[in-house]
Amino acid sequence: MVTKEDLLPWQWEDATWRAIVDKARAGRSLKPKVWQGGAKVAVALSFDSDHETGTLREGEISPGKLSQGQYGSRVGIPRIRNLLSKYDIKASFFVPAVVAKLYPNEQRALVDLGHEIGIHGWIHERNSVLPPDSERDLQFRAADVLEQACGVRPVGIRTPSWDFSQHTLSISREMGLLYDSSLMADDEPYELLEDGEPTGIVELPVEWIRDDAVYFNMNRDTGLRPYTPPASVLEIFKSEFDGAVREGGLFLLTMHPHFIGHRSRIRLLEDLIDYMQGHPDIWFATHAEIAQYCKDNA
Ligand SMILES: [Zn+2]
């Protein structure tokens, strides 16, 4: 039998590429007419607490690189926690299982403050290169570890590096998750379809435009440098927020404690929160709260 692996993409039958495209697609919009409490815009702040796992997942063991990850927990998280408390904002933290094992108290403290903890892989592995059985096993075990650390079973997932395999959605379905936040088919929440079938899972879409890593990441061995100054990143994020206000939609921002937590950058986040709070009809909520609201009200 000829399989798709034996053929090049331009040799694929229509049924082959169509099945690939249909594996996880955007279905009906779940954008509500109005947000909770009559708000005109919903703001979902998220922090991917990768810490040391960004290094470990590559099989790298350098204490130098690992120390950059530890900064995320040691300095970044306390600054973020204080800022969110100052403005009384609840946010979502996506945490690899290995990070939850390294820092269980960090996760517990966040949950005690009313923040949400969501699934973010085992060791920040790339789902698209895993055998399906391993991906399933790691995703289930990651949820167990977060539940043990926090006392609450996670209801949502952000795949590490937003890397989604052909099997990720069916695993999330099997787990009965409320939402995913790893895909990019819209600015607004939508229902995920698997093989054309509605899944009931809410997608809260991400985008590289609204991700601090794009602007602030640095790798000394490649040409990757943080070329965009924080003031320019603030302008981009403000424009994305303004657009969400105009359209009565969702503004979802992805950040990383070891990037945004630095002195020159946490200020950017505070300025952005100040700016957003200047708008009268704004609803700050966790991803889980927004997903549930969309499911109930769209
Ligand atoms: Zn991550």
C-alpha cells in the first residue's frame, strides 16, 4: 500500500491533504455578543512558566543556560505576582510538569491568589515529533502532576511552543478539557473541529504578534537577538488591545517570566495594564473563565 510518507506533497491525493487539514480546524465562532458584566472587551493575560525546561527539552545540561530559566521562578514570577496583585487581576500560568515538580510552592501560591494553572507539557517537549502513545502518556501525567501540586485539576492546555500534533486534539478530547490555547485561526474564541466534527473544546487563539518571546528572546549561538525595544513592544500590544476594543473582542497575551520579568520589561507590562484599565468596560479574566463564558454565552 502506498502511504503519504512514500509521496511528496504535490503527489498527494485530495483525500490525503484534506484529512491533514481537517485534523484540528476552526469551527463556529464562540465570540459572545457581550462579555461578562456588560464588558466590551475581555483581556486574558497568560504566562508560560517554562523556566529550566526550555533548556532541558533540548537535552542541554549547561548550568549557565539553566540559570536563565531559574531567573523566571526566582525573580520573574514574584514581580509578575506582585504586579497582578497590585491591580487585582487574575491570570493564567501554563506550567510544564517538570517545573511544577521543581517549584510546587510557586504553583500553589499562584492558585491561592486565584490564578489558574494550565497544562504546558511534561518537559516542554515538542508534540509534533513524539510518538502518539508518548504524547498521550505525557499529557495525562502532566495533568496529574499539576493536580498534585495545586490541588486543582487543570481544565486547559497550551502546548509547549504551540506545537500541535495530528493527535493533540484527540488527547485533549479524551481528557475532557474545556479549552486549548495553542492555535491561531482567529482573533476570537472558536470551537475546535476534529475531522470536521464539533468537539465542544473552546480555542482561545494565540499569535506570535502577542507573544513577548518574539521580541525579547536571545540566543548567543545564533543571530537571534532582542532587537525591538520595550517601548515599541508596548505600542504593538496597545494596538492589538485597541483593535479588540473596537471589535468587542478578546485580547490574549502570552508572556514568559524569564523574558517579561526583567526590570526594563516588567515596566512595559505595568504600563500596558495601566492603559487597559483606563478603558471603562474591560473584563480581566483567566483563560478558564473566558472559555467557560464563551461556551455558555456564544
Ligand atoms: Zn513554553
